[in-house]
Amino acid sequence: MERVFGKTGWRVTEIGLGCWQFGGAITLDGRPDGWPNIRDEDSVAAIQRAVELGINFFDTSDQYGWGRSEEILGRTLRNLGVRERVYIATKVGFGVDAAGRRTFKETRAEILAACDASLRRLQTDRIDLYQCHLWRTERWTEFLDAFEQLQKAGKIRAYGVSTNDLDMVQRFDERRALAAVQSNYNLLDRRAEREILPYCRARGIAFIARGPLAMGKLSGKYRLDSTFHPDDIRNRWLATPEARAAYERDLALVERLRPVADKAGMTLAQLAIKFVLQHVAVSVVIPGARNRQQVEQNFAAGVLPPLTPEERAAIETALGAN
């Protein structure tokens, strides 16, 4: 199934592939900020399987493994000979210093240089969608100036912003050329429904739904006693009493959704992806996948029938909306 990608007119598969996990484990500001035990051969196999299934939208960033994800994606797509049939989205904004502290690339010169580096790693002559990766920035005009320069040079086709804040969306849209917004949107985090999704729909801006499985919580495989590798970003769920309390609340909600998925004949993950796809303003959902099997499981959600009104009502009841 394909959807029109906002004002670009591109036809993208409604289920894409998020490529954060291919970057592996990194440490940022003294905390894990990636995914451990990632093998490049599994990452390549996952991309290959996505291509075999017809998935044509791949989202990565120069932050993911500090370029490792881009390198694996670019090399694999080139070896498969499918670059002309897929859309590559990547991001710019974050960096790291010698001490492992987060830095920010916000000047026009830094953005232009970062784009050239991403092009080399991706082994392509243009990036389809180039996105600001920063949560917030006061230098959005520098991003816009850089993006416009890159468009004129043919190095990027369109630009977007990755944020959960409407005011940042509005700033990046002030020249009315914003092509896409990427925000968190899942059964446990529906903030985008209030403002960002309606804004995108009204202005023909594509919406990329990231985190549809809430970093795995909505897969249903975690329990209260689950533990994570020291280099796993999900350790943050257990880092403080407040974080653990939020984690436990989320798991309780997931368990309330389990009977809904069972009755619908879906896995919890498929129910979660299907819910996101039901929103009329969503252009593409980008679940991550560590291997071929996870790609297949996520893709299967797209071919399942739409949620019925009764199933949607049951979801709302489980989440406490009624």
C-alpha cells in the first residue's frame, strides 16, 4: 500500500523502515544512546528483506552510530541496484565532541558540510528528504537557508523537521516549503493528534510517524522485571524512580490492549502500527527492525484489514479515553 507524501507527490509505502538501530550502541553525555548487539550482517539482511517486500522509504540520520547507519543503508541499497526506486531520508543537527558530549550543528556551513558527508556515506548524489534532527533550535533560519542552498545545488530534493513541538514546525514552515514533519506518534503517545497532525493535513505537509512501537513497549514483550544491556538506550526507562513509574504505567496500558489485539487476530505490534496508519494525515510509519523477521512482522501489519469501529472503540476504552 502506498500513500502520497504530502506536497511532494511522491508515492511512498505506508510502512517504511526506521534505521536508527543499524547504528549500534553509542554513548552520549555519559548515557547510552543506541542499540547494543547489532550485527551488520543482520542490518543488511533487514534492508534487503524490506526491498524484497517493496518498502521504498528509509529513514536514517548522521547521528545513528555517527554515520554507521547511513553507511550500511547506502552500501546495501547500492549493491541491490535499487537507488532509483527508493526514497532516502536522513537528518542533521547533532554532533559529539572528544569527551562524548552532545554538540549541535546549526550554522549554514556546518549543515552544508554535514550534507556532503551524508551523501558520501549514503553513496548517492542526492538525499530525497533532509531533516533538521534537533528537538528545538533558535537558528532555524540557518537551517532554511542551508536547505534552500542544497536544493538549488541538487543535493537534496525536499526538507523536513523532526520535532514534537508545533512552534518548531511553524518556524520551519514559515517559507511555506516544508515538505515533512517527523514526530512521535503511537498508542502511548498521542500528542501529535492535538496540533501537529491537523496542521500537517491542512497544509499538505507529509507526516512521518516515528516510534510506532514506543521503542518496543508496544510489542508486548517487556515485563516489570525486564532488564536491558548496559549500552541499551532503554535503560533510561529504569534510571530513576519517576522513569520506572512511567514505564510501569505504560506496561499496564499495553496489557489492557493485549485482549483487543487477540480478538482482532493481530499481534500487539501489528495493532499498534495499524492504529497509527488509521490517521488520515499519516503519510508513512517507520518502525525499526533488527533483522529480516522483524521487517516481515512489521510489514504484515500493512496488509491486514483496517481497524473496525468496534476495534477502535475497544482501543479507546483500554486506554481510558471513554
